Amino acid sequence: MEQNNESNLAQVRHVVLVLSGKGGVGKSTITTELALALRHAGKKVGILDVDLCGPSIPRMLSMGRPDVHQCDSGWVPVYTDAQKSLALMSIGFLLEDPDEAVVWRGPKKTAMIGQFVSDVAWGELDVLLVDTPPGTSDEHLAVLENLKKHRVDGAILVTTPQAVSTGDVRREITFCKKTGVRILGIVENMSGFVCPHCSALYPWILSSAPV
């Protein structure tokens, strides 16, 4: 397993985690936007979606549920384009029903994350973005444990302006310090809109709709 981990990540130049202390702050959206911006800049990018209970990346990129194939090195990632400039792997590709709930205990989640990290044949990538679940739990430790023989270049933290969210992101900062993960930046999502004409700041209005 460790040999697969080393070989499958050998051609990945940079690994960046996307973290949030709270759910619903737009972490997967930021991950998607980062990936698209990097691809636009001519980089080859991968997204590893380890948010096992809420895999959003397939929907963010309108990928549906394509078949996941295997090769000698492990799982072949799903590509969004013919040029193979954006590669994806998510448990959302493995579920028969996209609305199916993943009801797993910690050890099974940890094993699945280990398999995702070690058994995906990423090939050559400039940047691998890891979209993590909210919080500072077993899943995050499993990601770091499985990546430690490679390296993690740093983390981008995502929050919203609400006090409960900024409080949670402070805990995420503490987590990064304790685990030795470099913080590359903090994104305050949904903070407002600055008019390009008059520079007035309009607060973000959160609306709700029936499900």
C-alpha cells in the first residue's frame, strides 16, 4: 500500500488541502473555482473529494456518475475534458444512487480515505486539491497520515463572516498548527459584493427555499 501511495503521487508536484471548520461555507465551491482557475492558467489539476458524507465535487463540475475504471496502478481518475487537464476522484462516482447516505463508522471512513490517497493513478499533476469534510476529525488525520510520505504544501481555509463560522475556523487554524500544516490563506466566502462602479459594499443576503 505504501508503495502505491509513493508511486501514484510521485508525479504530483503540489498537494493543497481545502479545509473548513463548519459545513455549508462554500468549501467545495472554492475547491472547484481554484481548480478551474489553475487549469485556465495552463496547469494540470486534480481534485480528491474526501468529503465522504457530502461529496459535492461531481455535481459542481456536472460530471454525473461516470464509470470508474482500474489499471495496474489502481483507480483511474475521472477526467472532465479530452485533454485530461482536470482529474477527479470522489465517492460520489461509486454510489449507485447520488442521494444515497453514506452511513459509515470511523474505521471504514479511514480505510476509504487511505484507499483514495494510495490507489488513485493521478499521473502527472501540477496541483492536487483535497476537498475535505468540515471539522478536525478522523478524516483529516487519515488524509495527513496517508500523505505524510509524500508531502502537503499547505491548506486553504474557508469561512463565512458569521461569528459561529469564524469561531470554527479558529479551531481549524489550531488544527493546522498542531499537525504542522502550513496555512496558505483564508477565504471569507459570502462576505459581500463590492460594486465595480461606485465601490459600495452590499452585504451577502442568504435566502432559503423549500426542499
